[in-house]
Amino acid sequence: MPNPRGGTATVVTRTAQERRAEEKRAYDAYLAACPARKLLDEVSGKWVSLVLVALGDGPQRYSDLSRRIAGVSQKMLTQTLRTLERDGLLTRTVTACVPVRVDYELTDLGLSLRQLVAGIKDWAETRFDEVETARDRYDARSAALTIGSDGAG
């Protein structure tokens, strides 16, 4: 192939696997359009975290998850389970019996994420008192500044 600068141009062809590997190296979750950022947004959701931790105890039925995760609506639980299944984080197994039985179970990929999320859950449960104390101090300082700036007092 002729090159306008003289000589010949080199055409580089890559396989789809090579292109994906190159794109993966270029992921930057700080960029709005990055696929890793979209995944991070998805897996950091409140219901996703709780479902992942709950399923760490082994396969569970929808009704078990619904009872265990207080406050989740049927719509949000269903949507969360579908998203996790689509992303390969859990499997949905239907057993033909009367009534039909549906079990959800984490895949190896889901278990790897669950370990991280469970650590965050444990941290939140262990450190909540410290966070609450910090919030109280902040709110007290903020209230004092507000009173002082109003000229009242």
C-alpha cells in the first residue's frame, strides 16, 4: 500500500481477543464512558451488595432473599437478581415441581465480588458507632457556625 510520505504503509491486524485485551488495559473508571465505571456503578448498589452477601450462605429461593433483605421491594429484588444473572454473578436454577422451585446461587465470579462486599458490610457494622460520633461532631460544629453567621446568639 503506498504511503503519501513515500515508502509503504504497514497494516496491523489484530484479533478480537487482542483488541479486547488492549481495551481492557485502557479502562479508567474515572472516565464517564468507561465500561468499568458502568460496572462499578452497577455493583455498588445497595440491593446488589445485600443480595451478594445473602447469597454467600449458599443457594436461596426468591422468598428467602425477600424475607432476609428487609425493605427491598419485589420489583427491585427481581431487577437486581436479573442484573446479577446477566452479568454472570449468579445462576438461576428452575426445578420443575409443584410449585416450581427457583434457586439463586453465586457463580465463582459472584463469589469473588462477594468477598469484597462482605468486607465492606462488616466494616459498616463494626465502625458505625465511630461514623455516627463523627457525624454528631460535624453537625454540632455546623450548627454552631450557622448560629454564629446569623448574628443571633
